[in-house]
Amino acid sequence: MDLESSRTKLDRYPSRGSHDFATVAAILDEGFFCHVGFVKNGQPFVIPIGYGRKDRVLYIHGSAASRMLTEAGKGIPLCVTVTLVDGLVLARSAFHSSVNYRSVVILGTAEPVAADEKVAALKTITDHIVPGRWESLRPVKQEEVDQTTVLKLDIVEASAKVRTGPPVDDEEDYALPIWAGTLDLSAPVATPNPDKRLQPGVATPAHVTRYRRIKS
Amino acid sequence: MDLESSRTKLDRYPSRGSHDFATVAAILDEGFFCHVGFVKNGQPFVIPIGYGRKDRVLYIHGSAASRMLTEAGKGIPLCVTVTLVDGLVLARSAFHSSVNYRSVVILGTAEPVAADEKVAALKTITDHIVPGRWESLRPVKQEEVDQTTVLKLDIVEASAKVRTGPPVDDEEDYALPIWAGTLDLSAPVATPNPDKRLQPGVATPAHVTRYRRIKS
């Protein structure tokens, strides 16, 4: 319960919720794309973006010219949500139909990563999205680092929500001759598609051939 | 360009963006889970939830007791974002590494669907998530309709953003012996998992066996 606050307390289906860091971290590590919410002139914006996690810090990055990152890095309140959709829950009624998913909601303020920590943060993001990738890359140039904004958000106020299992129907509905169950959605299969300008003889590395998101 | 406004104008990579309704609709129809952003006491919240689209209206629904839906239905500014992740873009440098994705951002205010339109809206949502499902279900009860809040959001101010294709590296980096390309992520495969309490002899219907998201 170490990530709970009055704002991350769950009012709907609290039994499906958790404020446990290990639960939150496992969901964050299986995903790699988040939705960042921020407010500008009273209007919320929700922007999808890749991320990386290390310990209790979430990193996002983008162009230093990005309006969103500039806004989000001003210390304004943010909400970062990560959702993994595991399946569709087909109940015998519309009312009990649902979706099996795991999500994390993090509240907080982000701040720009200092210049001397930027490269380490970029490595964290790169290796979160494709584990093992960083080492194979052409080293970053200082001008690239300068053109990149990296934000960090501490994972201190967060919640996870998890719905699993079969439909839960009204007792009398189980007698109906209606197909019910779940449509389990597989984690996506990753197929390497080599660049047409690849140098001859470059083997496909293990971090590509063995790529998969690790389901906790 | 019919969905453009000063607020949905794209400042980053406008060449990847679109304000065309057909482009927006195709992405909305392939997806079924959105992230709804709203503001409460200055704090943004981003909540994942299923949705349905019909014409230029997006519907979301949930328990009438839901704090989120109650807030979101008050006519406050919302942002609804739908993201489909198609692949990882493995460039020869971290700087040019990216993600292939298609996303839609809709801005607007939602309002509760009137009582006499609720059932039609619930059918839209149900059949959006699992096409053909509604007809096979036990009919809805009035008490269930009463316990459900359905919100509608007009799709009038929106943008799509699409990144496709191989990495775009610095010209001199193409000579490096680094594997580059994309890791194309398949649409998830849906496996029917029948409920243990299914009545004997109930066949698995085509809307379950043939379930797939239609890629436009």
C-alpha cells in the first residue's frame, strides 16, 4: 500500500486495485507506451509516448522543441497511465460484459533530467523498449543530447488496477444457452523487418530475434 | 482537414498528422480501448475505458456510481486518446529510434446520453468491442440501464498521428554494421476461452471464432 494517497484511492472495484510497488512495476515493465495527461489553459491533453523505468523513476523523452514536453516539464501536475489489454470478457448480458486489463496510474510532477544524467536516462528508455539495444547502437552525439528533452517522474503516488478471469454473470443467467467466456488476447508477436539499406553480412541480433514483452 | 482547430493543430511532425475524418474513424474502429483525460482540482486524470463509435459520436459507459463518469459527464473539457502500436523502429542511433503507431486525439465535452437513447448507445459500444455480440445476449433490463451512465462525445475537434515505415537514419550511419529495421508487432490473436459454466451443446459463435480487429 506504499503508493496510496487520497487521490490514488480506488472508488470503483477496490478489490481489483493495488498500491503495491511490485505490482505497479511489473505492469510498467511489460508495457513500453504510456499516455501522459497534462492541463493547458484548463484543457486536458493525453499524449501517447514511449517510456522507460528504473527503480522508482519513470522517464519519457522527445524533441527539445516538443510543446508537450516543454509544458510537462514545468512542474505541472501530470497523470501517466499505462494499460495492458489482456482479453475481452463476454458475459451472458451486456451489463456484465467487461475487459480483462491491467493498468497503472501515476500522479505527480515531472522535471527535466539534468544534462549529466541524460545519457543514462536515454539508455534506460532505449533498453526498456528493446532490452539490449543500447549497446549495439552508434554512440550518442552531444548535439543529439542537447536536442533531446528527458523528463523524470517519481513513482511515489500510484495505483494499479487488474481485472482477470471469466465473466461474473447473474446467477439465473448461467442457465441460458448463450456462449460466454473470454477472448484472450495474445501479447503481440514481433516480426523483424530488416532495413533495405542494411550492410551485407549484418546478422540479426538476439535482442531482435528474441524480442518479447515479459509477462509477469 | 475538417476536424482541425487551433488546439488540435500538430506542432511536431505535422507531416505525420491528419485532421481527416476518415483517417480518424479508421483508427477509432480498429481500437476499442481509449484513454480519457479530465481535470479535477487542477489535477489531470487519465483513465482507460472501452468505447464505441457511431458516425461522429464516441460513446463510453460505466457504472452510474463511477466518480470518473460523473465528473466527465458534467460538461468539463475532455481529451480522449486512442493509440494503436504497430511496431518498434530500430534505427542505428538512439536519436532516430522510434515507434510506429497510429493515434487519435479528440477534444471536447461529453454529455450523458438521454434515457431513451441509452440502449442504442450500449448496443453501439458492445458491437464495437465485439462485432455481432449484442444480438446473442440476454436482453438488457431497465434496472441495468438505470445503473449505467453512458456519455457521448462529438467527434468534431480531433487529430490523427501516424508513423509508419523504416528508420530514417543520418546518411553516414547507413554505412555502419548495425542491424536496423522494424520489429513489426502483430495485432493480438484472440483465443476463445469458454466459461466453465457454459450450458452443454452451446456452440462457439462466429462472432467469437472469427473475432479480429480490422486493420484499415
